Amino acid sequence: MKVRTCWSALEIKAEQLVAQLRAETGQSLKLLESLSSSKQRVDQMYHEYHSQATAMTSATGMSGVQNHRQFMLQLQSLRERVDNDIGKTRRYLSVLEQRTVEAETERLKMQSLMDNDKLAVQNYENRREQRNMDELGVMQFNRARAA
């Protein structure tokens, strides 16, 4: 009796899935970090231009004020897009975390099945060896008795 190879193959497949999910999680965390730093930069720019808007005088002219307001609206729009991307990334990270837990559970299940199969094979081998030893003992006893 041999250990079935299916359990080890399934465990390897589960390990690969866990590794893939962890790699995706790492990439998503890097993306989240990048988006957070982008949001900070956009917020900083917005606050700088907002403080400039309050300091603007009538000397800059109507078109200058209008251009400034348009740029601030674009910054606000960009900030909203970055916030949306951060939210999407956080939701995706949550899904990845859940999938990683499920994949890790599946991997542990496959490992347990493989270990149980190895144990069953070992028990079978031990019983077979014990049976052979018992047969040899009986044969020796019968030979000694016959002689």
C-alpha cells in the first residue's frame, strides 16, 4: 500500500493559491499606500491653492480668479477619484483577506488528509510486518516442536 499522491498534489495546489493571494494582497497594500500618499499630496495642493485664493486680490483679474477656481475644482475632482480608488482597494483587500483565509483552511485540510493517509499506510505496514513476524514465530515454534 502506498501513500496516495492526490493529497500532496492538492496540498501543493492549495499552497500555490495561498501564495498567489498573499502576493496579490501585497500588491494591493502597495497600491493603497501609493493612493494614500497621492491623496495627501492632492490635499496639500488643494489647501495651498485654497489659501492662495483667499489671498488673491482684484489685481489678478477675473480670468485669473476663474482659472484658479477651475483648477481647484479639478483638484477636488481628483481628490474624490483618489478617495473612490482607496475605497475600492480597501474592499478588494477585504475580499482578498477572506479568500486567503478560505485558501489557508483548504490547504490545512489537504495537509491533514495527506497526514491521515500517511498514518494509515504506516499502520497498514506495521500490521503487515507484525503479521509476518507472528507467522515466522509460529513457524519456528512448529519446527522446534517437530524436531
